[in-house]
Amino acid sequence: MSYQQYEKLLVAFPADCSAHAPVLPHWSKVVLVFAFVVQCDASVWGKFNWSKLTTVALANFYDADLVCHAHHHGVRVVKLGNFPTTQLSNVITRRNWIKIQISDVTLKFLDGINIDYEDALDPFTPEQYGLTSLVKETVEAFHSAIPGSQWSVCDGFALVHDNSCLTQVSFDVAWSAGGIDGRYYEYKNIAAYSDLIFIMAYDEQSQIMNGPCSARPNSGIYNAAHGIQTYLHLGIPSKKMVLGVPWYGYNYPCLQLDKNNTCHIKEVPFRGVNCSDAAGTQLPFSKILNTLHSHNATYQWDLNSLTPWFNYKDEKGQRYQIWYDDESSLMYKYMVAIMSGLRGVGMWTANYLDYSDTSEAKQQQERMWSLLP
């Protein structure tokens, strides 16, 4: 990077951020709260409860003002990173990719990178080994080039550590280590190289293999608890794990809604399985509540997953079933994380609440943020 490019970047950075942007804040919180954030502005992120957060991962956007604000509150900001599967075994491509990521993080005064790799990989293949090498090489390079930065790989990324720690690396993993969606990764080795893994305890119906093709819970408590155990059984320390929960749900159009409230859905294949949650549409928590109230729907509670759901009908007579998480279901998951000795919790995404200024919106914000440890 030329001096002119660097000077241009500094000019573009907020003037009142000079004390925060180039300097990493102090990381001192014991319990980590890792929040993914999609494109938004200060009218949304300015209303986050920053006293709860420890790391914010920007999902494919950048906001210098957000970085300043986060650093002012002692919160890390990291970027997301992904890598082409076809190049995983290519040492040169991996090396060049890492250099680009370090340059980008340095230029933007970020604190690390979160690798969100979710492609299917067969076991004992060059690609499987290449993914592990990518994580190892990225961590080593980031720790060396940017001491104090955070490195995460979307599978365990909730960072907040003491002042002596170097770059933190987290890797996002599926809700279970059992080859979910064909993701046969070397989880034990990846976790060993990473600082944290972020367990994505959601999208549990990506491959529906048993029973009818029907709407089901997005994030069942027993699946979440079982998933944690699969990683513990691999020998991964609990303090390397962060439990990610959904602040969203799925809206399924029903082909048929039977007397048992089973919502039969269209078969939409995913990675070799005929039925998947792709038949539904993801909805933010705020929109789900609006739908519940505007259609005067009846709130239901599923004892098998400890999550809420409800049916409704649109103006054309089409019936739908929504499965989601709210304060009650999330409380159970946070408790499981704490009781399992995990390092913290996180969510996809912090944007998904109503951040307007109505009294109802403010109550919603308070309820959801106050539940976080």
C-alpha cells in the first residue's frame, strides 16, 4: 500500500476516532458475547447493548463509525472470511489469501477475522486437510502480523480475553460434529489451532431425513445440548466454545396442515437429501412478532424442542407455520451454554430486533439484550 492510499484512508476515517481506531481496546470480560451484524447504520447498531458485547463480526460490510464506537466500548470488530473449496490444497493460494486478509484488517483497523466456511468436504481428502492447514496458517500469520487482533473461524468465535492474548481465531462449526450437511472437518485439529469455535446451533433442519417432509424447530434445545457434547467428546475444551443462537426463525408455507398441526412442506433438496428447511423463508425476530400480532395468531410452545411456533393464514388463504426462538427458548440455550462451561454465547444476527423508537420496540430490545450473560 502506498503512502497516498494510507493517507486517503485516514482522511476517510472519522476524525473523532483517532484515539480508538488504530489502537486495540482492552479485552477483559470473562464471558464472551459474539454478535454477527449484517448491513445496517447507526440507527440500528447504535442501539445495541454494547456493555454486553465482546466481539462484533461484520457480515460483508464495513462501517468506520461502527468500528470507532465498538472500540470506544472495548469491543472487538472482525471481518468475515471464506475460501474457495477448489483451492484448499493449494499452498500458494492459501498464502496469498492470508496476506490479503491481513492487509484488509490492518487498513480498516479491525481486530481479526472470522472464517465462515460451510462447504461439504469428504473425510481423508486433500481438501479436508487443506482446510485445517488454512486455519493453522491464518492463525499463525495473524498472531505474528497483528498482535492482539482477533481471528475467528465461524464455529466458535466469541472473543474477549486478557491483555496478554494475541490474535483470537474462531471457526464457525455446524450444530453438531457429526458431519452435518456433509461437513466432515477435522474439528479437533481446527479447534486446537483456533482460539475459539462458534457452534451454530441453528438451521438444524437443513437435511430432514426422518418422518414426513414437514416444518420443524430451527434450534431445538436437545439438539443444541447434544451438539455441544459431540465437540466435547472430541476432546475440545469447553472454554474454546461459544454457543451461537438464532435471533430469527423460518416461515413455512404449508401444502397441508393436518389435525395434529403438522405442516407438510414442499420437498426442496439440499446436498443429497430431498427435504430441507430451504422450503421456508428466514424471518428476523422482529418480523415474526409482527406476523404473530397482525394475524392474531395463537402462540404455541413445543415441549420437544422448547421453542415457540404458530400457524397463520394470509389474505389469499395460504396457511403458514413459523418456528423461531424468543426470550423463553433462548434462556434455556444460554443456560445450557453456562452449565456446559462454554466460554460464551453469540447470535445471528444482532440486527434482527425492532430498533425503532416505539415503546414496544424498546421493550423488545430490553428483553432480548438483557438475557445475554
